[in-house]
Amino acid sequence: MSAGADVVIGPLEDGVVVLTLARPEARNALRHQTMIELADAIERLDADADARGIIIAGGQKAFAAGADIAEMAALDGPALLAHPRTLAWQRIWRAGCPLIAAVEGWALGGGCELVLSCDLAIAGAGARFGQPEITLGWMPGAGGTQRLARSAGKALTMQLVLTGDQIDAEAARAAGIVSEVVPSGTALSRARTLAQRIASHPRQATRLAKQAVLRAFETPLSEGLREEHASFRHLASSEERAARMATFLRG
Ligand code: DAK
């Protein structure tokens, strides 16, 4: 296990690595260093053929309470344009490896956007989600208006973004922010089970399937269907598919 100052990188086990945000005293507020460590770790694991699933977890009180407000207060618009933390978000979004969020406690602002940046998310029953940036005279800037609207729909997204209010884990599940709510304290264990299941499947198929689903949020249906079929045909010629089907047929 290796430890950065803000992100603890767990061992690779059954194809899965857990990245734990480890600044509980600041409710895992995402400072520049946190974002850069997170992006560095994800980029490195994404290039590792043995890493098939990356879990992002926080602590019991907070997954992440958003960007570090003290650091943010010092950054104006021009400073944010090509800031390493702006680039860190883009680096995380480029990952081909499935990202799974295990959420306990608060996932606010950038913390909620980090959950939305993951491919699936599991919440402990006590988790709380919100985009409180408006209360600071700001607004979501890491996909909170776009990804949230695509999963939760316009009405709830407007309510969260314009009021800054929070919702609980069950409401987050109903809104499609998380796929499952589990008893408090067990989100990581459930995320690990799902990640190991994902990791047991062939890497290329997993990555192409993830990419295809994400394209649904960016393309017209006809284009998405065309791309899906291209990946589907590509996998039809893969050795991994041939081997898996042969194994199945042998019984
Ligand atoms: N930033 C800095 N410090 C924070 C923090 C934050 N977001 N959240 C908590 N802390 C610190 C508190 O200041 C306190 O520090 P000490 O006083 O002990 O030194 C410590 O963590 C414990 O906090 P509390 O005493 O408040 O703890 P509670 O358990 O009572 O409350 C809370 C927890 C999470 C409900 C509360 O701390 C809270 O409301 N925090 C602020 C949440 C918030 O407004 N978040 C939105 C931040 S703005 C970007 C993309 C996205 C963003 C930025 C850039 N780019 C693409 C570049 C995102 C922006 C945001 O997220």
C-alpha cells in the first residue's frame, strides 16, 4: 500500500484498486493536491492491464465536501482556465477503466461531481448529496449541471443547483446518481464486490462497453448505435470472446 498525502492507494487485489480520500479532518475537501494525486493515480492504473476496476472511497463522515474553499477563494476565472486541477478533472474523465464510487457521508459540490464522474456509485444509507456552490455565489464546474441533469433530470437538478439543498441516499438512488443504497458503513464492501465482478470480465470488452454507454450522453441515437455496432463487431473478432464462448460451449 502506498500513501500520498491526500489519496491512499490500496493494493491491487483481484484486479481492483481502492483509492481512498484521506483528509477526514477537512471532510476530504478536494484541494489541488488531492485532485492531482487522484488524477495521477487513475491515469497510472488506467494504463495497467492488470487493473480492471478503480474504486474511489472517502471516510465514514464524508466522501468529499467539495473543492477546498480556502484554495478556491484564491483562484479567479483566468487562473482556473488551465489550472492543474481543471486538467485533473479532464484526466479523470478520460479513464477507460471503470470507476466506482463508494459513498458514505457527504458528497457535496466537487465531491458530488466526483461521484457523477464515476461509472457507477454505491451509497451507504447515511450518504448526502448536494451542489451547494450557489450558496458561495458560484455554480458547479466539474459537470454538476450536465451529468446531474442527464441522470436526475431537469427538475431535481434545478432544485439542487439553485437551492444548494441536499438529498439523501435513497433520493440519490431514485435520481440515478447511485445505483444501490446499502447499510451505512458497507458501501466500500459492496463496491468491491461489484468491482471484482467487473474485473473478472475481459478488459477490452469492459472498456468498449463503458465507452459505448458514455457515448449515449454525447451523441444522437443514430450515431450512438453506429458506434455501438462498430465496437460490438470489433469484439466479435477478439480472441477473448472466442475463448470465453468456447469455454461456455464446452460446458
Ligand atoms: N473546503 C475547505 N474546508 C472544508 C470544506 C471545504 N469544502 N468542508 C469542510 N471543511 C473543513 C471545515 O472548514 C472544518 O475545518 P476546521 O474548522 O476544523 O479547520 C472541517 O473541514 C470540518 O468541517 P465542519 O466543522 O463544517 O464539519 P461538519 O461535520 O459540521 O460539516 C459539511 C460538514 C461538509 C456539511 C460542512 O463542512 C460544509 O458545508 N462544507 C462546505 C461544503 C461546500 O460548500 N462545498 C462546495 C465547495 S465549492 C472545479 C470544479 C469543481 C469545483 C471547483 C473547481 N474546476 C473544474 C477547476 C467545485 C467547487 C466546490 O465544490
